[in-house]
Amino acid sequence: MEVVLRLLGSVQLGERVLRHERATYLLTILAVRDTWVTRDELCLLLWSEDTAFEVARMRLRQLLFRVKKLGLAEEIEVSAERLRFVGQSDLQLMKQAFAQADFLSGLAWYQGALLESVAPYEIPEFLTWLDAERDLLRTEMRHATLQAVKQHPSKALPSLERMLRLEPLDQVLLQTALEFPSLAARALEWHQLALKAEGLEPEPSLTPLVQTNQPNWGLPKATSVFWGRQSELEQIAAFWQQPEQRLLSLVGLGGMGKTRLALEVAEQFVGSVVFVSLVNVVDAQQIPQKLLEQLGLSGEDEKTLLMALQNQSLLLILDNLEQVPEVAILIAKILESCPKIRMLCTSRQALGLQAEHVLYLEGLPKLIENTPLLRQPAAQVFLAAAQRLMPHFQLGDQDVEALSSIHASVAGLPLGLELAAGWLRLFTLSEIAQQLQTSSILLSTDAPDVPERQRSFTALFESSWRLLTANEQAALSQLALLRGGFSLEFATRITGVLLPTLLRLVNKSLIRRFDDLFYLHELIRQHAQTYLSQAARQATLDRLSTALLELAKEWSSKSYRQEQTQLSAALEQQHDNLRLVVEDAFLHSKQKAASLVAYSWDFCTSRNYHDQALDWLERALKIPTPDLEVRGLLLIGASYILPQYGRFEESHQAALEIEILYPSSVLYLAVAQRLHGRAALLEQDLVQADQCYTQSCKALFDLDIERFACYSSELAEIKLLRGDLTAAKPLLEQAIGLMRQIGDHATLAQALCSLAEVQGRLGDFGNQQQLLEQAQIFALSVGDQMQLGKIWVALAHNAMAQGQRRQARICLETALRIVWQRKLMTSVIAVLLEVALFEAAVHPQRALHISGGVQSYWRQNRIIPSEQQRHQLESIRAGSQQPASTFHVLELQGEQMELMQLLGIALESDAKPKIV
């Protein structure tokens, strides 16, 4: 069977999700065109017009090779000047169905916009093309939806609702929706809200009387607008289209919106609906009477109920079943005796019946950058709750950061967003976000119309906690100490929990499972660990610290090897746990604290946690330890990090202590010399740095080939700073060869960058670009975001050297976005300086504002700029061609700006939004 390429929604090839990169964009263009496309046209779409013709053609060949490596060699037809896609895509199948007037089948292929959430601002030509194709697709979807409604009114309602959400102001869609009682009220409400968001007056003429034609029993009136969950609604609609499927359970944490979703399903269901809430029922024997009462019938036994339902055709919704798990037996009997009954259940745990299909509800998705707030479910839920208290409250772009923080604190829980919004009368949005970072006390309300168990998250948790066995309670409270995701093996080692217990907690919605890892909702974690005794807490932390110490030792032992990269992901995943156990060890087991810091500081610096690493090292070095290896590693760490803070003398003292500690160890003496050299390098003493590194490399040549490769690469960089290209080039070529043999991809990326700089200084810009592209591959393979930022800056210099100013600007913006997303502040400041230098001659005011802000950041953080950075400042001032008094005033203005303002200035562009 031919694999279908999915372009609508997330980009997938079979089950494989494709990355958002040029290879995927090339594939998209070919699949959308569905005919021959010339190579020249592809080059214009995928690269800037400033890119040299031959360079673009070469890159296209490289992209084509990568596309074929995805397993699509037979689906891409190639000629000398043209390419075309001959495989199958969801877009192609959808359009084929439309052409055959099978609109309902065609609409079933739609899983989201073309390349949903993709916004490649660094490729403006492709983005313009993509936006145009999305508009065309939306027009086709609109026509197909209207035709499908004519052909199959009831089955096409989910598609009509989806189009209304996309185009709430479309009059034809609105009038069509008003013909359906189950959709009319919501369509009108969306329309009125969209008018309000656009600053337009609601239309008083649109007040149709919405009536339902089917009898509904016990269906409560929703008290709020329904937002989000569009994907879940479509899944449920598709489920009901399968006659053999009759039992669906909505399962999720309390406050996840299960009942509200069930009410929305009831509103859309074509047919009779019976809604029964079991929130106050504790005895399963009471349920038959409760159901019969809702149907308006007398009786209280199971037999009467089954007879009453036997010939009925309806949807039976049972809400809040977790309190009466025995109800599963009754549900099984109803399904067996009443063939026309369909059932929708909401619960915090699945029923476990063979006929049951389960839809697990998660939190609302995170806010997406550069997407209007009012189109995002989390913002919609928050705004609706806020406007119930403050009708004139609005959300703007300035609120994205605070709202994102609130979303993270409640992990997207709809009830959490609503409870947080309830405090807007007393606090600003930013104050609420700040409070929630340290406590969930704001997640409560005294509103009398809110069910008691939903008036606070504490009440929600307590109601779930009481339903657990003692064994499950003990396991959950210990697991609550673990931050982030954890595997079964790791959880068993730390807490002793076994798979059956873990799966029961998953089944009860207290733990989530994704990709073989288990996660606790942050609010669950906060509350569950309060039930852990001090003795049990300390025992769990001791086991956790032992496990992480072993992992850190293994990571440290693989230095300069590819295996270290594989361990980095595991250690990164445990970083929050590492911080927890280190701080605990400083209080309760100082020797273990010293060991944990000794073997983990290098990892912390590799992830740019320099402040954390230095703080730990300084505290650990005050602990007397008999372990010479631990002491030596701590001294190496201190000597390595201190120069970054201008503490050169202390760095040299730490290196001298290493020499005293290991007087006969050639390896440690070589390491000490390298540390002396590094401090000298940061002190701008290049001669001393050169001598120290040279001495270190000589000692390591026959002793440690891995360190030799790394140190000789650093020596080459010193040669480069001294302008000695003749000495730097062979050193780098030798180091790169050794690194390829060893498999040290992290250091290889840095060495390739240095060699690229040599080639650039020699005027060989083509070779320079190839080396930088190779460095990108290796930096990506190890997830080195800081190095990726440097590579994009180097690519900007390459573009400028070839007169491609527009391409250089794109490269700098890409570098800035990469380092800012990971909050790599040292790199952010370095790239901001590069942007200021780039802008100095064209936009002097912008450049001087940035340079002023950078200098303010240095002062506030006690950072001493390097000689190169001081030269950059001088070049910015000179390039701005402003009088001294003027640039001093502009820099002073920049010093008073927040970092976010500087980022906005740096990313100022006609075609690109400011970073959020």
C-alpha cells in the first residue's frame, strides 16, 4: 500500500512526523503543484533572490538528496531542469474527491491548515507562496463544505462548524448554520464575538429563535461559550459514524473540561439525548432509579430500566462515573440488551470494558507565537472567564508572556485558566502569573454556582486522592518528587513502584504517558508530595541522588565521545531532578553534594547553566573531601568558569592548586596548563595563552588523543586571533581529522567553524559556506544551540562578504531567535552586538540603542567585555557616523530599555514580526 504524504496539519510520511526545514518545504511545493516544477522556480521560492544562481542550484541538489533519503526516491521524478511529485498526498486525495463531487470524503482528509503552525520568516518568498496556497485551500474548503451540507446535512455538520470557526464573519456560512438548531446558537455567538474583536457592532437582526427538534432529557444548559477541543469533536463525530461503535469514554483529570465537552457533543448530536450526572451518587444500585427519573419513568430496579431502554434510539450520557466504578457492569448490560443505545461517559478513569473506546483529554495547547490570541483556545477560555467578571477586559500582544506563564503553571487545565482569571479584579495578569509560579493558592473561587469540588484545585485533587488505594497513594506521593518525564525502570528504581500500580494511576488520570515516559501534571505533583512523610521523602531523594550521580559519572567518563551525546538527552531530562538532589545534598550529605557537583558541572556549562555551575562549585570547594578525583574535578570546573566572570586571578589559583594536588600526573598538569591558557585568553594575553596551550598539547599528544584534538583546536583559535593563518589552518585540519575518527561531533562543529573563518579570511567564501553547513549538521546532531547561533552569525558574515545584505540580515535574525528561545543570554548579547554592527551605517539610531542596552546588561551582570566586543562597539560608533554627543545620548536611551525592547528593535523588519 502506497504511503500517503500528509501536508494538512502536521507534516507526516506514514507515522513519521517530518521536521520543518527546506527539504520538507521542497516536498510541499512539489506535492501541492502536482505537476512539473522548474528548478529555477524552486530556487526562487526556497532561497533569497540575493543567493547566487549556482549556489542555489547546488543547494537544491542537496535538498533533493535529503528528500529521497526520507524514502521518497520513487515518488520524485527528476529531469535536467524540472521536478515533480508522483506519489500520493492527502491534499491530492482531497481534491480528487472534490472533483468527483464526493465532498464529505474529501473533507475527511482535512486535519488542519497546509503546513499548520509553520511560519518560515527566514524564507520570505516561500512564506508568501504558502500564505497564498492556504488562502486558495480555504476557499476550496468553504465551497466543499457548503456542497457537503447539501448532500449529507447531518454528517457534514462538524465540517460546517470547523469552517465557521475559521470564518465566523462569513454570511453564507452563518446563514447555513442557522438552519440547524444544534449549531445555530454557537454560530451566532461566534459571529457576534468576531464582530466585537474587529471593533464592529453586533447585528441586532441576527437573533433567530433556536429550537431543537429532538427530545432531550436532563440536558443542562451550558453556562459558558465552548472553546477549543475541535480535534476531539471531530474524532467523536467520526466515532458516531461507525454503527458498531457504541461506547465512548472521555477520560481526564478533574477540571479538564470533560463535562463541557460532553454537553457540546450532546448539542451536536442528531437524535435524542439523555444526560445523567452521577456526581452525587455513591452507590451503583441507585443508578437505575436515577436514569428512570431522568426519562420521566417510575421504577428503581435494573430490569425496569433495561426494558425502558430496549427499543429506544438515543445517546445516553453518564457524567462523573469515577465515584461509582461498579457502574461498568450496568453499562455492559445496557449495551447488550439495548442495541440502539449509544453511550458517552465522562470519568477520571476508564471503565475497562472490551466495548469501550477511550478518548484521553489533555490540557489546552500552548500559545503559539505569531498567531492571534483570539484564535487560540487557552486565550479564549481565559478571556471568556475574565469577561464574565469584567465585561470590558481584553487581551493584547503585551499579555502573551504573562498568559503563557499562567498556562504553564496550570498545564493547560481549562478549570485552572478559569480560576486564575477570577482574580483579575485584585491582581494584574503579570501578578497572577508571578503568584502561580510559586503557589496554587489563587486556583480557587467562592462562587456559589460552582460545584464545591471544583471551587479549588485542592478540592479536585482531594476527591481523586480519596479514590486511591493505600498502595497507589504511597506510589503517587513518591513519584511526585520526580520532575519531568520518567521511565518505568527509573521510577521503579527510585520509588519501587511496579508497572500494574503505575498503569492504574495512568488509568485514573493522575499520571500521563507519552512515548514510553510517564509525567505528572504539575498541579498534581505539587499536591501529592504534601502527603509524603519526611522520612519517606528523604529516602526517595537519597535513591534519586545516587541514580543521578551514576548517570553524571557515566556522562563525564564519555567526554569527547559520541556516546556522551546519547547520554546528554537523559541528563537533560533529569536536570530539574539534579538541581533538587544537589540542593538537598548540600543540606544533608555534603560529601555526596561535592561528588554530584564534580561530575555534573561540565554538563551544566555545556547547557549554558554557568551561574548555577559556579554557585555549586564555590559551595562544594568549601567542603573538605578525602577524594582527590572529586577535588581535582571541582578545581578544574572553578578554573574553567571563573574567567567568564572576570575573576582571572582566582582561576589561575585554582589551576595552581591542581598542579600542587597532582605533581606527578602528566594529564592533570596538561589540563592545568590549558586552564592557565584559557584564563590568559580571556584576559586578552594571547602570547601567554599561546604558550600555555602549546605546552599542554605537547604533553597530551601521546597520552590522550581526545583531549589533544580538542586542545589543539582551541590553540588554532588563538593562532587565528593572533592573525597567524599559516599556523591555524594545519592545526584545525589535524584536529578535525581526529575528531571525525573519535566521533566527537560537539567539538567538531566548533573546529569546522574556526576553519571556515580561516577560509573566509583567505577569501574562499564558497568553501567557507560549505564548512559552515557541515558544522550546522554536527551542531544539530548534538543539540548545541549556542554553536548553532555562532554558525548563523558566521553565515551572515559570509553573505555580507559576497554582497548579500538581505541574506545576512536573515541569518542574524535566525541566530538571535535560536539563542533567545533557549535563553542563552551570553549568546543573545553577542548576536545583538552583531546586529548593531550590521545596522550601524543604515539605521544608526537602532544600532546605538542596541549597543547602549548591551553595555547596560554587562554592567548589571558584572561581565567584562572581550577585546573583540570592545572593537565592535567602536566600529558601531564609527559606522553610525554620528557626533560623539549624539551617539552618547542614543546609547543612554538604549541603556534604559528592557531586553525585550532591544530584541524588538533588533528584529525590526517589514516582513517579520517582533519576537514574543
